[in-house]
Amino acid sequence: MSRFLNLIVFVAAPVVTVLSLISCDGLANPDVVPPTVVIIYPVDGSYLSEPDTIKAQAADNDAVESVDFLIDGAEIGTVRQPPYEQFWDLTFWNDGNYHSVLARATDAAGNVGFSNLVNVRTFVSGGIWPDLIAPANDSVLAVSDPVTFGWHGVRNAVKYELEISPNYGFSDDIITVIATDTTTAVSDLIARSYYWRVRALNNVGRSSSWSDARRFYLVSDLADQLSFTEYEFNPIISQANENSNSNYNLDPSVIYEGGMYKMWYSSILSGHFCVRYAT
């Protein structure tokens, strides 16, 4: 009986000892050293006038897991292996202001290190915004139909903001539509003249410049009176094409005849009609 008890003690003791050594060894040497990271381009105080690439160098006592790039505190990209470089499209930062550039490195143990803060001024000559397609400027549309708006996309945009207003300054009665595509249809507009414009939004909430504004007219019937609020008269349609739901574009030519000025519109299909107003 005594020999049997001695065997149990002999076998159990080394197991406890080994487990104790493993546990102590893991606690004795934890990785608490954060990685180092430095931005090498652009340099502080520089001026960027076109899309460029942010470059950083990172190192760790073990291994760098990832390097995040942040503009004004918002993350724009992550790189997981060298070279640690991130393309920066200035489309959404072309405001002529200074912006902060920062890199954040993380190692396998979860330690985090931050780079030097670099401030750069950004501006893209001429600006970048969505190029409008439809409706064409000064189009006349039937109020009974939804108005379909379309524009060319902007690189790295995730959505677009469309504004519609009865005045060119977009100061009141603004209708705002957020679209995830480059086309959207809007219903329930009343018969009157409108202006519209679009800007692009990226994944961190930055916006591009607004596009140029365009104007269009909604009428309940092509024989109805049109209100051109920028003039001191109310022109009326004296002759209408039977295709009353067609898209009409303004011919810039204005003629004077019979005591009246005439502005001619041409249908994209056939025929034409004339808007007249008295002098």
C-alpha cells in the first residue's frame, strides 16, 4: 500500500512543476514595447496641389502588424506590409486649408505607436466635383413625371448629395437628396423653375466642391404660363409641339417681332414652340 502511494506522488509532482514554469515564463517577458513609426513624406508645412502618396517607415522589436494613415484624425487607409505607403486623393480636401497627417503603427501584441504630426496645405487647381449630365440646362419638363437627375461619378466617392432650390443661391426651400449612385429620380415637385447642383462625399464624411448649378422648368401643361422669376415679365407659350412631355432645350437666340421678344425652344424629337413676352 505504501509503494502505491509513493508512485502517485512521484508522477504528480513533475506535472505541477512544469505547468508552474510555463505560467511564470509567460508572465515574465510580455511584449510591452510599442512599434516606432515616422512619416517621411510629405514634410511638415508643405503644399500639395495634386493627389499624392503618404510614405512612412515603421519598425518593432518583434513585428509590425499594420500601419494606419489618418487625415485630420479620420482613417483613410491601412497598410499591412512594407512599403508603408498610402495614396491620398485630394478631391475631398481641396479647400486651401491646412490638414494634419498622422500614422499609427500596431504590433502583434497590440502595442500602438504614433508618428510625428505633419501639417500640410492642400489645394487642387480648378477644384473637382461631379460633372452634371441631366436634365440639361434650361430644360422644360412635365411636372407629372419624376425628374431624373444624372451626373458623372467622382473617384473614391461613396455617395452624392443633390440639392434642388427655386433660387440660384440655394438659400431657402432646399430639397436635399442623398444618392449612392450617379442617377436618382425625384417626384412631387411643383410647377416652377428650379436650380440643382451635386457634390460627392467620401467614406470619412468629407465632401467635394459643389458642381455648377443648372436650371430646369416644370410645367403642368406646355400651354400653361411659365414664370421666369429673374425677369419682369411672364412669358407664355404661343405654340406647342404635340410631344408635350419631351425635354426641350433653350435656343439662346432671342428675336424682336411685332412688339414682342421671342425665345425659341427646340424639341429633341421634332417641332418647336415659342415663348413670347411683351416689351
